Amino acid sequence: MSEGTMQRRAQRDGQYEQRVRRTKRLRRALVGAAAVPVILVAAGCSSDSGSDSGSASGSGSGNSTQQGSEGADPSASASPTIQAAAFQKLPKACGVLSTKTLTELVPKGVKSAKEGTSDDATSRASCSWSSLENKGVKGSQFRWLNVSLLRFDSDAARGSGEKQAQTFYAKQVQDARAVPEAKNAASQPLAGTGDEATTVRYDLKKKEGAFKQQTVVARVANVVVTLDYNGAGLAGEKTPNADDLVKAAQQAAKEATTAVASANGVDTGSGSGSGSGGTAGGAGTTSPSPSKSASKSASPSSSPSKAASASPSTSASKKS
């Protein structure tokens, strides 16, 4: 082999080795370049996975909160708080007035007490007395007295017992003022008797004589007291003084409201009532619903005032 040939071969071998080295460097470069996107993609996937996990976690927390909110009973937070009725019972209706008071109002009928019927004595009670003082040829003096007690329980649908009593009190006063055959009617507020009270007075002309009618409606907390009192001079006897009858009726109504408070353990001191009634020592717990008897008594047909307006002629005719 000639020297020239050997040189050319050596050159080719050198060129070949250079190409091999360049090829290896290029492959390493390509492999390195390819590795960068893989790392970036992996990092991106890792970042997306964390974001999705956080989002899912946040979403799960939100859903949990939402479910917790939706799971709460809306009626529990929305249901109104009803104040418990101050008075949970009534006194015996025939025992709300003292013997002294009865002797003044119905002198000949102290022992004539007639208790009204009731299907719930803790919510509704009444008692009436009648007196006929017979003076022979000089005529007779007639008196009739009725006390009605109505207690209201607190109820979510109807409201507090006191609110219901206020409504019924206003209705009783209105009924007393609206007696069809009443003459010379007058009414005025009465202080110092329960939480609120009104006196209504009027004249009634009956075949037996001229009757003087007094109705005192009083409310003490969740109880309404209606006292009807009338008098007449029969068979020629003079008509009683209306002012005297009004004064006696007002005193009796005050005594009756005091008896209601006392029956529930409330000391009214001067006997002027319990003030707001709701402060009556938090008496008892709230009953679930108003009593049936109370609901029935609230109807117009059961108004004691209307019953009183019809009673004189009937009672007087029997006694005269």
C-alpha cells in the first residue's frame, strides 16, 4: 500500500470518527431536549392534579356546608317564640266575691249562688246570684248578679294568651255597648282594676219595671272577667239609684280580678290587679293550644252581657 493511499484512508477514518462523535452529541442533545417537555408535562400534570384536588376538596367542603345548611330544620329557627300564659287556672267562680260584697249586691240572695256549667273549669267558669226583697204592698226590690271568667292559653297559631284576652276584652265591651233595647247608654274606663277595665251602664224598660244595668269588663293578664249587675223596683217600688249600683259593681269586679291573680299565686297588694300580668311569677308552662271551652266562649252568642240583658225580665217575672 502506497503512502498516499494510507493518508487518504487515515483521513476517511478521522472524518468517520468525527461524524460518529457529532452523531452521539446530537443524540445526547436530542435526548436532553426531549426530557425537558417530559419534565414540564409531568410538572404540569402534578400542578393540575393539585389544583383539581384542591378544587374538589373545596367543592366537597362547600357541598358539605351546603348540605349541612340544607339539612337544618328551617322550622326550628323560623318558629316564633310565644310568651307563656301568665295564669294557668281560674278560681271558683262562686267564690270570687266575699260574703260582705254579696250582702251589699244581692242582700236576699247571698246563698243563691248558681254555678254555670263548663267542660273545662280551668279555662271557663261563671256564677250567678238573684235577690228579691219583697215588701208586700209596697213592692219589691230585685237584684241579679253574674260573674263570668274566661282564660286563654298561649298558642303558636292564635298568639299569646294575653293577646287573645285583649281581643276578647274589646269584643265584650263592644257587645255590652250594643244591647238592642238599651237606653241612656254610657261607658267609661275603670282604673285600678286588672290591667284594663271598662264600665258600661244603661237602662232597660221591661214589663216588670225599669231596670238599671251595669256591666264591668276587666282583663287581668290572659283572663277576662265580665260582671253583670242589674236592679229594679217592682210592683210600685222605686227604681234603685244607678250610681250606687255602678259603684257596687265596680268594687265587685275589682275583687274578682284580685281573686284570679291570687288563685295563681300572685300577690296584688292593694288588689288593683297584676299590672302587666305577664310578670305573674311565670306561672306554669304554655299549654299546646287554647281550650275548647275558651274558644266556644269567645263566640258572640255566648256573650255574658247579652245574657244579662235578657235575664231581668225572666228572673223578675218568676220572683214577682
